[in-house]
Amino acid sequence: MEIPTIVIASRDRRARLLETLALLEALPERPPIVVVDNASRDGSADAIARAHPQVDVVRLGRDSGSAARTVGVEAARTPLVAFNDDDSWWEPGALTRAAEYFAAHPRLGLLAARIVVEPGARPDPTSAAMQDSRLPARMPLPGPAVLGFVACGAVARREAILGCGGFHPRYGFGGEEELLAVDLAAAGWGLAYADDVVAHHAPGAATRQGRSARVIRNDLWSAWLRRPLPRALRATLDVARNGDLAALAGALRGAPWILRERRVAPREVERSLRILEGSA
């Protein structure tokens, strides 16, 4: 049983990243770690090389957003990868339990962890929603079936991520997980939530600011790329009615490539999306 490689994409967050690497290197599993430096200007990559020489660092010449994680998956040399942000880390034993679940479930493509928000060990509301998932499982899974994840705490099968193309290079950060989750399910991989696989997340105030328009834009792009036309139109109208015109304008600028890449998800995946929306 091989422990997953931890993959982190980071840009200009040297101090926070070095603190996180110290926590990850203290794990009893001693996981391999790949950091993809997203064209940082603060010397992050050189600092890692000095303080954490055993960490593999991939230096990118430009900011690739969340697609940097895909580069990290490509660089990993283990069958499993564990996604962290530069402000999240795994609880001791979590990666071992995740590896056991993947060994027992050959079609498990991604495992969403229970995320605990620091300081204060507060429950993440997304994890609570996953624990109560009503989605039907199309295969044996180690926990409730889900159709999404939070990339600061998820473990995945490397071949599944790369087979689906990884994180879309146009999305950046903010809601980038939805499209990949849909594509994993469409490819026949199972996605599950595991309450006993725990990741800690300590987001700063700057992390939470300025993402709303991008998240809405990315949600629209995902709808336009994978949903049937009536659902895609409904999502568009909802954004317009809510007055999110900047997000809508940003999404519309992607129309040419959306038309080229549009591929509607299979019916069973669409049914799961409708259950999540409460319209099934």
C-alpha cells in the first residue's frame, strides 16, 4: 500500500507555505510532496529548496492557476495523489486510511475528506453536506457518494485525474473542482466522502476575498460545458436575475472555446446534479 503524494500549488505565500510543509513533513506516513510554484515573485521556490530539500519543486514560468495542480499530478510518481493548499494539511493517519479505501475500491477515483477549519476546529459546511449526501451510489464506495470536492482536502487516483484532463486551465481558482468532479463521474469513476479522513484548513482573510465573481463565472462555464441546454439556460438566467452582470460578462467572453469544448454529461450524472439542486 503506497502513501499518496501530496500536491500543492502555491503563489507568493512563502511564509504560510513553509509552515504547512513543516506540518506535512511531520506526518508519520512521511508522504512524498510536490510543490508547484505558480511563478511566485517572493522567492518561495528557493526557500523550499533551502528549508525542505526533500520536497520536489516544479517551477512554472507563469501563473497557471488551479491547472498547476495538474502539473503536480503529472510529476507525482505514486498511484494516488493528495491535494492540499498552502494553508491546509492532513491529520496523522488520514493518508493511510485513504490509501486503504482506494485499495479496497478499485473504481474509487476521488475521496473527499472531512475538512476542519482552523483556528477552532470548526466543521466545514461543505463536508457536513457531503456526509448527508442523498446521491445514489453506482458502485461500492467507502462512504456517501458525492459529486464534488474541495481541493484543499481530497485524495485521488492519479490515472483518473490525468485521464479526465485535470483542472481546466482557464478556470483559475474558485469553483474549479465542479467540472473535474463531473468529468470523473462521467468517466465511470466513483467519488465518495470519508468522515474519518481528515484535513485541516486555515484560510486567511485574503484567501476569502475577491473570489465571488470568478466562482459564479466558473459555475456558469461548468453548466455551459456539461449540462443540457435547458439547464444551461436556466443557470444563465439565474445569474442575470441576481444581478451578477460582471460574472456573466466574464463568462460570455469564454463562449468561443465553450462551444468547441462542450460535451454534455451522461444521463446518470445529470440525474445526480439535479438531485443536488433539489429538482430531481
